[in-house]
Amino acid sequence: MKRLPAVIVVLSSLLLGAGAAAAEYEQLTRNFRDYYLSRNAPSASRRFAVEQNALELVRALKPDGSWADVDYTDQTRGGWRPYLHLSRLTSMVRAYRMPGGNLTANTELKAGIHKALGHWLERDYQCLNWWYNQIGVPMAIGEIGILLQDELTPDEYELIVNKIMPRAKIGMTGQNRVWVASNTLVRGLLMKDETLVREAADAIGEEIRITTSEGVQPDFSFHQHGPQQQFGNYGLSFAGSASMWLLIFSGTPFEFPQAKLDIVHDYLIEGQNWVVWRGRMDLSSCGRQLDEGCQASKGRSLAAIMQRMSEVDPARADEYLAFINRNRDAGANDLVGNRHFWRSDYMIQRGVDYYASVKMCSRRVIGARTLMPVSPRRTWRPIALKAW
């Protein structure tokens, strides 16, 4: 039998490799879309309301693609009002791409999405707070890009991947690093840039570690902005991001090794697991963003993360689901004992029917931020603490 010329063999190998890489990107993109849509999928009873809301948002658009009730001139650093535009646009795109929805071919919604997206991309609103410019806005724009991918116009694609998303440069530490790396990875997917995707995936994986710097501590508390305990803010976002990537990378060449899964498990079960009582997160564990209703909302967020981890880590699903069960309205507390987070000067004592904690300040740690904004004009007042 004749042998193929070497050049043909090499070319065939390269083509096969390119085909495999394309399949990997398609799988990763599908995982992303599934995550975005399943995470926000409405119940059957709410689907009609979600779709109607999307159409109402379209019909409320001004000719230039803006909304009359959004203050696009606002320059507050927290609760930046122009971001509402992206929140609304994201809800419209989710309704448009909703599996089994009634609006997947709706021309009115499609036109409204492109009008609202065009408005943002052309004006390129930026906040005085770097977080929105490097993390919040690229995160929302990246989700929109992934969900619309094949329907983006050349101009939309260019502004997304080469103007807005490059502001999320890989750097910083802890959850901030995870966020910017996540945005970079989404950009790499949109560009089909294997090098960028791998660099971003590696950066995310590097932050899933035990450290005495910013991130998960040896006692399974979480520090950010120096030695400041952040279970309920950066630490909660870290748990959400880590569980998201474990799910999205599952079954792809980017899948994290067992050691990374173990760190996330230990952080959740030996750390976060302890700080929620009857569905409400201990205020002393939150770190910042101590606004009205924060304890219950953070408890719900952690329950969603535990549910996701029960799917990512089925061998230990009972541990994650136990958190959900004990924090239901009628759930019985089955986590009893003492937990000392020595890296954070924070101790918890749990009984069958009580919870007590002590959070101290010392030369080793930074105290919680105890103020909250009550208006977008930088007016501040102390939070009103409620007894449990």
C-alpha cells in the first residue's frame, strides 16, 4: 500500500486538531448558554409574565434605544443607575433565548434588543467606580454576546470584543482576579482564541487555593481587601464563581482537577455552611454591603450555590443538600458545635435551637464596613441591626 506524503499527514493532523478544538469551544459555549439560561429560567407559571415584561421593555424604548426612567448621567460609585439599562437588556435577551419560550423568533423583541444594545455600545457609559468598567459591564456584555453570538452584527461584535471587554485585564487577587479572568475567558470564547481561553481558565484555577493572602484562608474563612472577613460579599461571589466554573468546565478539557473541587467543597462545608441560621447569614460574617434584607438574600444565594454544587459534586450531594434542608422555614438544625475562624478573629457556637457568634477586631484583621448608602448622592447612615 502506498504511503501518504508526509506533508499530507501533517496537514490532516492539523485539520483534525482544529476540528477537535472547534468542538471543544462549541461545547464550552453550549455549557455557558445552558448555565445562563437555566440559572434564570422562570417557572412555568411565571414564564408568561417574564415574556410580557420583555415586550413591555421593548415598547418603552425611546427611538435612540434608551429608557426614559434611567438616569444615564448618574455618577455614583455604588448602585450606578445606568447599569439598569444592561440589567433590562439582559432580561430581554434571556427571554429571547429561553428554551421552549414563545419569543425565540419574535421580530419585535429582536429589534428592541439590537436597538438597546446599540445605544449602550455607541455611548459606552463608564462609571467612576472601576468595578463596573472592568467587571460589572464586561460581565453583562459578555453574557449578552454569548447568548446572541450568531446574531451579533459586525459592528456589535467589534465593539464588544475589542472595546468593552478588553477592559477586564487579568490581574488583581482573590475574587477580583476571578471576575476579570472570567470576563477574559468569555471574550476568548467570542473570539475563538484558544490562548486567551486557556490563560483565563488557568487564572481562575489559580485562585481556587488555600492562602494567607486574599482568598480562601487556612481556616476556611475568606479575605479580600486585606485581612477583612468577607463570607457574605467577596467570599459569597467566590463560591458562586467557583461553582459556576466547575459546572461549565465539566466534561471539557478545561475541567478542574479533584483537588480544586475539594477546596471548594471544604470552603463551603467547613466555612460558609456555619454562618447561616434559619436562612439568614450572620451579619458579623458579611464583611460589607450590610443593607436592608441582606442576611436573607445572602442566605438564598448560598442555598442556590449549594444546590449547584450537589450537581457538580454528586458524591457529596448530601452535605450540600443538608444546608438547604436545615435552612428551610421548618428545617431542623442538625449542625451543632463550635467553629473558630482563627484567621478572622471570629467564633461561632451552634446549638440545636440557638446560634451565637463573636467577631473581634485586632491588629491581625480589618473590621467590617458598618455603613450603608441610603441615597445615590453619597448620603450615609449606620445600618439598623436586628436581633435574631
